Amino acid sequence: MNAIISIPGTKKTLGGEAVFFIAEIGKNFIQTEEERPIAEYLENAKALVDAALDADADAVKFQTHELEDEFLQGLTVVSPHFKGSDRVKWITRNMNATPLHEFWEPLKKHCDERGIIFFSTPMSRKAAEKLHKLGVPLWKIGSGDVQDYVTLDFLIETGKPIIISSGLVSLAELDEIVSHIRGKGAPLAVLYCISQYPCPLEYFNLGTIEHLAQKYPDVVIGFSDHSVGDFAVDLAAVKLGARIIEKHFSFGRDLWGADHKVSMTPDEFKRMVSAVRNREHKTVDAMPFYGTKEKELEGANNMFRPYFNKSLMAGADIPEGAVITKEMVFAMRPIMYAGGLPAKRFYDVVGKRVKKMLYKYDPITEDVLG
């Protein structure tokens, strides 16, 4: 394990021998089905930050949405992992609950004052632009967006470290993504992940962690875990080379929302961190979770791909004959309905002329490109 990544503006690093623990708060400051005031969401978020700090997390991570360039409106799409709300309503609620000045700025200030790293997963380029204004020190891209080259292009240009999850890609797709990001010079960490909520223990193939560490020696390898129960699988992952552990974090798995049910409580998180720092992972039996070292990633055929992968859409009205610029393109969910080229084709589209007028949110397809 040679790769070590410095986190700008902090004394923390990713990689080496130390394990970096991320408390994935995500949207878990939303805890009731009924709407609540922004001030209450902020207090919930601060309380979770304080609990994560007390549980010895190195960082807290949230999720940031901008509906305009993330998800096509006018659709009712309910993801299998959260049937409590359709995607547009859920994204809209999260976006409205977290305005920049009333939520994100005071929350980051609270994290800075408490001495814990704050960052957030941008779910689109516009969400990343918002977070960039906050001065986040690193980026996390969720499994559904690792082929969103529209957003990746922006993140790479910031020069900050990027962490990606592998839960919705194949080994070949992951190769392409790693080659692209490292080829642009961005520091990179890859988290082995199974995108099931919760993930049954028998799904894990932790031999993949060893495989990735050997295949990408200049990349930090970690583990994003959606299982519930004890943390033996996390100890096994550390034993096999994971140097980042990301776990969803909540005050209770019975709260309302998408991710509470797959979260660790503060006490559980603290026990996990303590076990690793006391080197208990050295004696854990990793073989029940090992599997086959070079097995295809579960993400190659994951059921969530049609819901979370993205298509290229017009991000503005584009006149006939105009040359497409980066700013004219959105990458939007869900690919199952959007109709545009896959978001990984972003660089094939930029610089091309359009043969006909495209209106905002029209799909960008081969037949409209000159």
C-alpha cells in the first residue's frame, strides 16, 4: 500500500498505514416524513456531526443536490431502495432543506470549529459548483455518477482529491474511469462497494480490495459498506488493504428516510473505529468475505443502473449549427427514460455542431451531431 494522498488544508491523509473513517451522514438529518424547518434540519445535522466526532470519525460527508441538472422533471420514478418518495420529490426536499447560506455555510463552519473534515457528494455539476464555493477539501462521487464525465470534468479541474465508489460499474468500466482521472493528474481513491441497501454479507467479495490495490498502486483503496449488524466485514476489509472505511451514520435505523436503515449508530461506529485502531483487524478471519480475487464487480449488472446512470441532455437552448460547449451539456438521470447518449460520451459531444435546434432538456443523440 504505497499511495498516500494529502487532504488540502488539513493534516489528514488518505492511504499509507492509517485508516480514514468517513461518517456518511448523507440526508440523515431528514428524519420525518413531514417537512420541517431549515433550522431544524441544520440542528439535526450539527448533532450528527458532533456524534460523529465523538465516535472518532475523521470526516463527515453529506449529499448535495441541484434538481435542474440532475434529474428530469415530469417523471414519477421510485427507486427500489427507497419507496417512501419518488426521486424528484426526494431530491427537491433535500435541495430545499439545504440552501447555501442558511444550511451549508453554517454547517461547514460548525465542522471547522469542531475540527472534523466536512465534505459532500455532489450529485451533478451544479451541485459541485455550489460545494466548490464552500471550499470543500476533497470530493466523493457516488456509484451512480462515476461515469458522469460532465461532473468529473469539473471536479478534476479543481485539483482536489477525488474518492469514487465502484458499486454500479464493471471492472472494465472502472478501468476507464481510473485511467481518465489519473491521466488528468487528480489524486484518486476507489472504494469497493456493493450497491444493495442493506447489503447481505454473502454478497461481499473482499478479494476485490486486494485486486484493486495491486492493479492501481497509485490509487488509495477503501470500502464503502451498506451492511448492517456487526462490523466483522469492515475489519476484514482493513485486513485486506482498505485504508478508507465509509459507513452511513444515523441516530437510529428506524427513522424515516432512504439511508437510516443501512446506517451505523454512533456507538457502533465508535466501536468499529476503536477495534481498527487497536489493530483487532489483524486477527479477524477475512476468508468468509474473501470470494474470488478477480471476480467481476457486482455493479456490472446491478439493478440500480437504469435508475441512477445518466444521459447527456441539452443544458440550454442550442441553435441549429451551434458548436456544443461544456456549459451547454447536462448529465441527467434516469438513463432509462432520458434518451440521450450515455454521460461517459461527454467528450465525444463537446465541440460538435448540432444539425438542428435543441431545446433545454432535449436528449443529445448521435443523429443531431454534425
